[in-house]
Amino acid sequence: MRPFRRARRLVPFAVVASLLLAIAPASAQAAAGVVRVNQLGYAAGAAKVGYLMTGSSAAGTSFAVVDQRGRRVLTGRVGADAGEWNAAYRHVYRVDFSGVRRPGKYRIEVDGATASPEFEVRVGDRLKRAAADKAVGFFTGQRDGADVPSGPLGRTPSHLTDRSASVYEWPVFTGPDTDQSTGELRRIGGPVDVEGGWFDAGDYLKFTHIAAYSDSLLWASARDGRRLDPVLVKEARHGLDWLDKMWDERTKTLYIQVGVGTGNVEGTFVGDHDVWRLPEADDTLGEPGERFLRNRPVFRAAAPGQPISPNLAGRTAAAFALAAQVELSPVKARRHLETAAQIYAQAKTTGVTQLVTSLPFAFYPESAWRDDLELGAAELALAAQKLRDPRDRTWLQKANYWAGQYLQHEAGGDTLNLYDVSALAHADLIRAVRADRRTGAAVDVAAVTADLRAQLEIGVRRAAEEPFGAGAQYDNFDAVPHAFGLAATARLYRDVTGDRRYDIFGARQLDWTFGANPWGVPFMIGVGETTERCPHHQIANLKNRPLTGAVVNGPNSAALFADGLGDHLDSMRPCPANGVDRYEPFTGKGSRYVDDVRSWQSSEPADDFAAIAVYALNL
């Protein structure tokens, strides 16, 4: 299993160079052409673009869009050469078929090339909503505890011992870039009830950092979508119920993690990543070395009553405040608002050094935190406005202050994703300002609006230099969630400004995530003909069932695969069965995508990936 998931590892130039040389022989013969499209489909009235990849020049080549009966409904010629992808595919041409408006299912055919996978054209946003529903279903499959529906994965309740868990001091790790600890864990408290929630990814750890971000986006989706989806709200409530357990109101303690990743160097206990198994098996384990799989340790953010890492305080408060905005029961909404206010008030705001995310920190190496405080305050202000709570102006002022601090210290390097929530924070700060009926709200709306635009321009600049118009950095971790984040930001920008200049850019990012990319893969499982088949996910792998709605990391740095994928863990079902990497011919520009159960770098799904997809698709 993965040693750690998102750490940005520097790769020696020699490794990269040797890998690129190994790929180079593909240029010896021209590759057959392939057509890439958004396999989720296109709205009837929207612009529609696909891509033709070829090994030799195909300038001016004709294409045809055919329906399910084989009838040509549109013909045209490919656009200008957008540039080289790799040594085998030296040419990428845009295929504009915006003239197809009649609802139906189609393919694109080009002489000398493999026809595109089938795609659908439908009126309105029905296709996006259907994909969002799939992603919400993924969360239901990720549930832990007693309230676990059987569902498509045939799940059963798991980790019921989390109802009475012990609290431990932080482990001592053998180095900054490892999750292996040294020595024994030292119990300091408990029992505490941390049963429930969601597994973080393909393993069974649970993190407040991830759950708060994911649940915030689910509640925001429920709030900002065109309809209040009861299934979405039910899943958001499930996440919030667990976050409520992770916050001890009496002692002012926030718990941050359930489970330990890897066993200690002495070998006296194993951790979650050491054993490939079904989650319900943990409840039956009895060996001494398996004690932290059966009775999982809980870790806290800080000692009781002490200030909490600001990123955790801000985003956890945001989840409760967003729930307060959506809940129809005034009693529940006010209770959520009070919980949000308590957690937010506990934030450490001075002398902040390394943030607290997970143990080890290398799992989720976050550096920005002022955006989390802006988000928490903006959501508190919006919730207070809805509930007519007199503290709304105070929180509005705090949101404005932290927006200014973010712009001064952290802006300019990232876009909407797990590590930077400023886009949603900015948009909701603007909404709160506009909802404030009193005068004197000294908020620099122009400045936060400009930063929204600046974040989009980061993606626009990347897309202008990339044959497939990708705004995300696809030779590093989290390309797919960044693409969904850019699509969401484009819509947020339009909502708060009325300016539609980034609409097409946002739509191209969704096209890329759903198959209009070099690999021709929709990175949400269960969408399209060439979807991910072998996710790095224990339950799906062991039960040999599709993980519908899961969003995977997607392409990553090719250098991360330079040493191969390693052996299969005990009990891991080989997938693909023949071990062949069918996407290797499409490795290019320093990036690689591998559909293999061992390739956690590209094939592992995660809650935060699915959450930003739900939000982007519901806007």
C-alpha cells in the first residue's frame, strides 16, 4: 500500500532522464490515431470539443459524428495542430463538433484512426447531476461503523470497537518522509466514541482534516445546487455526525485521526497499511501484533483546551456552519452554529509553524491556513445571517481580515483543492457582504474577486500551452481534483461577478477529467467505456466489484513509476490479471497514468477527490 499519499517528492534529474530515454523508442513508427472525447457527455447547447491524436500529420483530415444507427449527423475537418504529446503521438488536433445538438448517443469517426468511445448529448445539466449522484454513492460505500448499507460493494458493519477507543500520544516517526514509527504508543486517555465516518481513501484510516473538507463540500453542494437532494444531505449528515464525535465540547479537544498507518520499526505491532484485508476483519483479530487494527488508536490535535491548528479549526467550523445554512430544523441549525463557533474560537492564530493534518504530517503536507480561517468565518457569517444571530457582523469582519492575510501571505501558488479552499472562501465572503443589509461592512470585494480571477488565470496559462487544454498540473499529485476545482472556481467566479469569460475554460476541465485527455480515461469510475478498472482500493479489489463514483488521482509524475509498481501484497488480487500497462504508450510530458491495483500514485481514490467532483458537478 501507499507509503504516503500526497507528499511532493523531488526526483533526481538522472531518474527522469533515464525514464524519458526508455520511452523514446516509441517514435520509431507512427502510432495509429485515436480520438478522445468527454465520455460523460455534453449539454445540447454547449460547445463540444474532442481531440485526435496521431503519429503523423493529419492536417485538414475529415471527421464525422455518427449516431447509434451509423448515420452521419455532422461532418467537418479537424482544427489546427495543437502540438506534440509524446514521441509516438506528435500531433494533437482539436475536433469541434458543437453543431451536434440533438439529444442522443454518438461517436466520432476519423479515417485511419480508432473511433471515439460513445458519448451522449442531453439537454441541460442532467449528465452532470447523474455523475454527481455516483460520487455521492461512493461516500456511502466508504462508510465505517454500524450504519453501513450493503450497497453495490456488499458492505457489512466494521470497526465497531471505535465506539470505545483509547487516546494516544503522537507516534515518534523515524524520519520526516516516512510513516514508520519507533517505540510503543503511549495511552493517555479514553475511552472515546469515534465510530462512524468515512474511510479516507483505499485504506481504512479516518482523518478530521479530510472529512471536514469533504463534508464542507457536500454541504456546499446541497446549498448551491439547483435542488435540495435528500440523498446528498443524508450523506453530509453522516459525515457531520462523525465530526461531532471528533470534537469534545466539554474538554475543548479536537481528535484528528483514527488508526495508525504503519507499524513500528521494532515490529511489535502492524498498522493499517501493512495488511490488505476487508475492514470487518479487523473486529475479529486477536494476535498481539494486530492490536491496533482491532482496537484502533485515536490522536488529538492538541491538549484539552489548548489552541488548535488553524487549518483544522477553520475547515471543521466551516462544515458545521454550512450544515447550519442547509438544515431545515432551526433547532439543529442553531446547534450546528454553536458547535462551529466553539471550534473556530479554539483556532491558534499566532506563532503558527507546521500545521497539523495527519500523523505523519507527510500524508497531507499542507502549508496554507489563512484560507481555512477565512472560509470558517465566512460560513459562520452566512449561517448567522440566516438564523438572525447578532454575531454575523463579527464573523464577517473576521472573514475579511483573514482574506486580507491570505492575499498578503499565501495567494498566487495554488487553486481550489484539499490544500487551498480560498476560492470557496472568497465567493462566500462576497455573498455574505452582499447579504449584509447594514452599512459599514468594509470588505475589499474587488481584491478577493481579483484573486478568484488570478487563480483561474493560473489554469488558463497552463491550458494555453497544453494540447488538451488541461489547466491542472498533471505531472504531480492531485491533477484530477485540481481540474474539478478549476471547473468549480469558474462557476463561482461567474456567480459572484456575472462574468462568463471562464465558462468555456471550466467546461474544458470537466471534458479533461471525463476522457478528453491523452489516456482517454474518465477518472470517475463508472463513467464511460474506458473507465478505471483496477483502483487501489481494498474492498473493491477483494470483492471484485466496481467502485462506482470513485474519483482517482489520475496522471502523476512518470518518475514516481521509474522503479516499477512493486509486488502484490498478500491477499491482493492482481489487476489487471495480465499485469500489462495498457496506457504506457500515452506516457508524455513527464506524466504517466497506470491502471493497476498497485499504482496508488494514480489509481487510488480518495474522499476529497470525490467531494470536489460533487461540488463542481452540482454548480
